[in-house]
Amino acid sequence: MIELIQKLVEAWGPSGYEHHVREIIRAEVADLADEITVDPLGNLICRVGQGGPKVMISSHMDEIGVMANYAEPNSGYLRFTNIGGVLATTLIGHRVHFENGVTGVIGAPDMFGASRTTAPDLDEFFIDVSDGNGNNAVAVGNPATFWRKFEQRGSRLISKAMDDRIGCVVAIETMRRLKKAKKKKLPNELYFVFSVQEEVGLRGARPAAYSVDPDIGIALDVTATGDMIKNAKMDVKLGGGATIKVHDTGLVVPPAVVNWMVNRAEADGIPYQKELLTLGTTDAAGIQSSRSGVPSGAISIPCRYVHTTSETVDSKDVEACIQLLTGLLSNPAKL
């Protein structure tokens, strides 16, 4: 599983440009699904089983990034806009990769001046793509992702794009276990959706949910933790197990969905914690508002330093999430 995690988190795929990630996932699930389709927006939809309650499981392929929006004349400097929730306090000195292989470095004026007591505004930053020869291989409109390689420290896994490639890993590994354990017909009709453009407004999950028309929706995504020094109070920690969402800024999870997940975790002896997130939401918010409404919840992977190049998760939590999702989907989905 670690090899798959590294392959996915190091892949290039900002919102709207998920094609490289999609092809990696498509190869991984080719023998695990009964039907695989790609919709017009680029969502990868994998059906497993047929008949019974329809459950949609969504994990998003895209990551935050930037897009060049102006080239300073004869300088090798680019101005840029954000793709998704880019944090200005994390930018200075970071490297970005463009799809054509060019690496840029983010800077800002007066980085070390006495007047600099706060982070610059986003429009003050620039990307240095100069090569010393006056060439500029990046055009306005080209997107880039942040770059830092995957690392492992004990059970801690550290990389850019854990949000939400780690959710994609949970989905893929669950598909593997369902395939391996399948001795008879699954009790549910499952739709594993690897969605696009979550970071810019849940734009993939909504049309995918309209197409699938599920009875229940589950999002797989990261969530913040409350276990860092002087952090905001939150009853979620790394190593504490699978996280069952109760509430976030875009979703109040129906009690029946929360209880369904909690009961399965307790029945299977899976460590779990409950999540109330005060900033952010997931694909579940898009699924729930599809058609006449879909009861939806989320299984979250605790993650420190979300939306940075060092997003940190714990492999024990990842395993707990896989076990919980596998248990839910192996039994009839009844709320």
C-alpha cells in the first residue's frame, strides 16, 4: 500500500487537470470493478456489484495548485492565481512543477525587510522560472502543483497531496478487499467515484451523484486534527482511528448515517473518533444535494498541515478507514 500512496501523492494533478492521476487509478482498479466509465467532466466511476441499495463512495483526485496569469516582460517571473485553498503563509521558497517539466520557485518582494511582519497578499508573490538564457517555457494559463517528495517516519506518512490521494487509496484498497473476499453476490450496488475539481467547489461530485443517483453517499477525505501544540480544540488526533464525520461547514450528517458508521466500527472493533470540522467540507456536501437529496456522510483520515506540502497522516488511521469502509459495504446498507 505504501508504494501506491507514494505513486499517487507524487503524481501531478491540480483541479481540472486530473488526467495523470486518473490513469494511475484506472490501471489500479481495472480488475476490481465490473464497469468503469469516465464522465464528461473527467470523474472516474467504477461500479462494483449489481442490485441492492446504491452506495456512492467519492474521493477526489485533484490537489491545490496555482496558475500563471501574467508574465513579467523579459524577467523570467510569472504572476499567478490560486487553484483551490492556497495559504499565503506557506508559499515563500516553495517549488512548483508545471506539466511540461519546468520547476519554478515562489518568491515575494522584500522577503526579509524590516517592514515585513505579515505574509504578503497572494498577488504580491511571483514564480521564478528563469533559466539564465532568457527563455520562458511557461505560458499564461499553465497550471502548476506544489512539489515535495513523499517521506515516511514510522507510521507517519508525509507528502503534498495527501488531500485527497489518501482517500483514493482507501477506496482502491477497499475495492481490493471486496474483490478478494467476495464469495457471493455483494448486498449493495457500489459506485466508487474518483472525482475531479473538489478543491474548487465540489464540481465533480455533484454531477457524478446526479448520474449515479445513489441511495447513500460516502465521501473519503482528510480532516484537520486537534493534537498539535496550541491548536484549535478538536477531538481528532493522528493515530486515533477512522474519523466519522458529524458536521462541517457544508454538511450536517444525518444521525442515521452517523449511527450506521459508528455501529459498524463498534461491531468490528475498529478504532474511531467523531469529527466536527469548523472550516471546510467534502464531496458529501455535493452528493447530499443531488436530485431530491441523498443521505450522506464521510469517513475522514486525520491529517496535520492540510493544504501544505507536508500533509501528514498515520498509516494506522488509513488502515482503520479501509476496515470501516469494507465492513460497511460488505453488509446491507440500511439506515
